[in-house]
Amino acid sequence: MGYPIGRRIYGEPSVFFRPREPRKAMRSGCGASAPAEGRIVPLLLLGAAAVLLAPFALGQSASPSYVDNCQPCTVPVGGTAGVYSFTFALKSGPEGRIVEAIDVAKDSKLLQHLHVTGMEPLDEGDQFFFGGVDLNFDGLADLMLMVRKGAANAYAMYWLFDAKTGTFIELGTYPMFQVDAKTHRLSTYERGGAAGLIHESKEYAFEDGKLVLMRDEKQSATGQPGVFRKVVRERKGGTMEIVENKTVHGPATDR
């Protein structure tokens, strides 16, 4: 039996946009109704706790969004690839529900069974953040599913679309990527404690089809209250080299 036609979750290209909060959050006092499956809304200035939930791109050509269950969802991949259909294999338990796998189909033919690992359960009323995003700047939509979200940080599992085989290849789980089409860089940011003075950021680029770390910055606590160590590395000649190593004082620290 073929797959039914699902709701499209891939939107027209936009410069800035973000998904709305899950339905449960809407009920808790935001005063707005939950979005329909796949709806995209304009990007607003985000608070520090939500900044990683933006769909992360200048010139990004796809639109991840909050969806109920993908039974199924459809994504136009772009080029001659056509429209793909994605159906979640869900598992419910006392702690909530997770996506165990994603079935990939095209023209009612099942092509792949993508395994999802490390996903934290969501409450029954919450939605999944899922959709297409061009990670390697080839004009074709790759795939992402958010698997964990905390107060300040969120993480997603990613798959790259392989135009030669017409299938999706697992890239891995990362902090949510911000995608810069001008520099062809993917960046991540993880906020730690001390009001964000503890943090780590990374920049990646694709080289010969592989995701390569190009720059990282880590600021961590020292043995002194209010004093932090900032270390920045950049890729030079194929290796990561330290380009900055200094002490950073918090705003309330006597210098």
C-alpha cells in the first residue's frame, strides 16, 4: 500500500524565520494558538534561552518547523530530486513519546528506514521540530530532527541528501546548526553556566564532502571566582592551532 500524500513542511526561501513554540508552551500563557503542521513564522529577536531554536540560516532554502507526528510530512528536496515523504515511527511510554525511526518514501515507494538515536521523550502535547535544510550548499534539502532541548541549548540529528543515490546519509548529532550561506559555514553555540560566561562555539565547513571543524572557541571556569579562560583555535594547514589564549574576568570581578 502506498503512502498517502502528507503535509508539506518545506517553505519558500526566507532570510529570517523561526518556528513557533510547541503546542504545550502555547497553552501555558503565551496567548497564541498552536501553529498548523509545517507553518513558518517570521523570525523575531530571541531571548538567550531560545536563540538556538532559530532555523539558523542566511539564505537557507528550506524550512524546519514544529509538526505533530508526520504521518507523513513531505519535503521538496529541490533540483530534479522531487518530493520526498517522511513518516515517523513513534514510541510512547510513561515519560512521553519519541521518534524511533523515519521512513523515507518517494512516489509511494519506501526507500529508507532512518534510525533515530539519543532522543529525549516529549510530552504527548508537544510537537517535533523537523524538516529540510541545505547544510552543504548544493541547493538540495538535507534533513534534521531535534532530539534534545534544554533551557539554553538544543541538539539535532542530521542527514545529508546524496544526489547520486537519491537517499539520505546520516551526518550525526550536533548542537543546532546556524547556517551561513555567504561564508558556507555551519556554526554551533553551547551556553554553560555563569550567565553565559561559560560557553563553547564551533564553526564547520564541508571539504571534499566531509564536515570539517574550522574554528572553535571555549571559555571555561578557572580556580578563581569570576575568572575564566578563553581559548580559540583555528584550522591552519590541516591542523587546529591556538590563536588566542587569555584570561577573561566576569563583570563583578575586581581587576
